[in-house]
Amino acid sequence: MTIPGLFKEYIWLIETINRYGKISLAELGELRKRRPEATGAEFSRTSFNRHRDAILDMFGIIIECDRHDGYRYYIENKNVLEEDGVKNWLFSTLSVSNMLDENKALHDRIVLESVPSGDDTLRQVILAMRENRRIMMTYRRYGAAQANSFSASPYCIKLFRRRWYVLVKLDRPHHKGSKKADDYFAIYSLDRIENIELISL
């Protein structure tokens, strides 16, 4: 199975087990045969266990077996599906993508908004956060005649109303009336960043 195919299978498994509450491997196998991507291949316990391990590794979701209830499987830590975190955001995104892919026949009846990828700027910000590095960025505020360059430490990113934002701690205030540098945080839109570079720790 291809990598995209495996991801779809993982998402389908999580959603199905969550929807049923508890379900046996045989029942999962029957439901799996009805999927548009079904190949007719049996769903072996070995394959299922590999999927369980991958799901735990990627999403932190624990699929357990209740041996006292007909060896039926359930999600032990359902709270993970409700948490506001990167893994849950990833799962939600893949889940919607999976659902749309399985219903291609309705493509002309489903209207979507495009979400900006953020391209290289987003990658640079994430890399800076991962490596605890500062960034030097050139930013042009909306309506401003000139761009402003300054250094900062990115703290977190958020997608809001189809636009990526980054919360940064500024190394020093860069405009009149700013607070002291050691407690000055600001939010910037990634699509207004004209240039970004990673600098020393």
C-alpha cells in the first residue's frame, strides 16, 4: 500500500473505532471491504497491529482490546481527539481530506476555501522554533510605505481566518511606545513578511 493509502487507512480506522465505541476485528474487516479503495484483501491481525502502532506513534491515540467483551477494540484515550494541539489539527485535516477523497462524486457540490501554505516563510519559522533559534525578518505592515527589519524569537504559530500568524518575542522594541524588551511580544502575519533568515541561538 502506498504512503497516502496508509494514511487514509489510519484515519479510517480511528474514525470507525471512535464512531462504534467498540468493534471487533471481524466487523472492521467487513466495513473495510465496503470502502471505495477496497482491494478484497483480508484484514489480518498482523496488519491491524502494525496500524495500531503507527497510529499511536503519529497521533498519540491508543487502540486497546477488551478481551472480556468479545475481543473488541476501542480508543482508550478519547480525550486526545478533543485536545487543541498539533497532532489533533493534523488528524482533523487528514480526516476531512480523507472524507472528501472518498466522495469525489460530490466534488461539484462541496465548496471549499483555499488555505495558504505559508511556503518557505512558514518552514523557516517552524525550523526556528524547533531549534530554539532567533529570526531576522523584514516586515511591512499593511498600508506602510516602508518595511521594517528586526530580530525576534518565534514562540508559536496559528492559522486564523485563512492566514498564518506568528507570535514572537522581540529582542528589542522597534517602535516608539514599545514595552521593555524582556516582556514584549507581538503577532505578525506571515504573508506580510518580505524576508526571513535564521540567526544564532
